[in-house]
Amino acid sequence: MKLMIASDIHGSALYCRKLIEAYSAEKADRLLLLGDILYHGPRNNLPGEYEPKEVIAMLNEMKSDIMCVRGNCDTEVDQMVLDFPIMADYAVIPVGKRIIFATHGHNYNTSNVPSVKKGDILLHGHTHIPKCEEFGDGLLYLNPGSVSIPKNNSAHSYIIFENNLFEWKNLDGNTYMSYNL
């Protein structure tokens, strides 16, 4: 299965459109969203083309392709307008003998590690900064960065995961970092 992983759209129709175009070009099987779908949040500037209603329409059209976890900016009101579940705090995805613990990052993160074993992967967004680093006792932390509001001069980005390879890509589909399990 080819999985596209993205986070922090924050209501940007411009970057949501680019993400969906990249999803189509990648021919991914599923899109895993790591939260913060519609609202920009009080600490962020408005992203390009801040149009949450357009984001709703675009994502609802592809609801059967989307898996999602709740971000700190996502609420029950957002769930009322989105046609796919967004309120789970985390998802557990088996990959061989390990798991990917996918969450937004505001609750579970490298400072508050969920119940995982050596070799498992903590995957979260929230910081808007792409990451790939080992931490703790043999754990791996991955972050796709942000689709709409990247920080620390990082790219508007996502991750493709296929055949045990994680590839960080900008929205033009260019790989700038990779990690092979």
C-alpha cells in the first residue's frame, strides 16, 4: 500500500488543492491526515487562500481515501461538516513487526511518549517542521511538516510511505529527505 501522510492544512484551499494534486500524481492508495484540517489557530497567520468551506468540499469528495486523527485545532463542529472521521486522538498502523503510532502531536510526542516498543514509530505533525530522528530507547520520530504553514524555512510538504521507505516531498513532488526501515 502506498500511503501519503500530511498534516496541518489549516483551512488553506490553495495548499489543500496542491496536496490533492500531489496525491493524484503520486497514485497513493490512502491519505493519512494528522490533524488541523480547517481552522488556522490563534498562533498562526492566515494561510494562503484561507477558505475552510472549499477545503471541506475538496476533502469530502475524496472521503473514502482519507484516514485522519484530530489536531488541537479540530473540533466537533468540524466533524459535523466533514464526511470522514476526524476525532480519533491516534491511529495504530501495523508495519511488519512494528507499529506506526500516528497522532497530531499536541498530546503524544517525544516528550510524552505513548505506549510503544523499541523499533516502533511515532508519527505526528503539529510542529510544522519535517523531522526524522531516533529518540528514546530505539524509537523513531517522523513528522511530515505542514502542508500550508511550514516553519523553520521548511517546504510545504508531505510524506510518501511505500515498501518500508519514507520520502519527504515538497508539493511539487520533489524528494528532499528519505528514511528506509
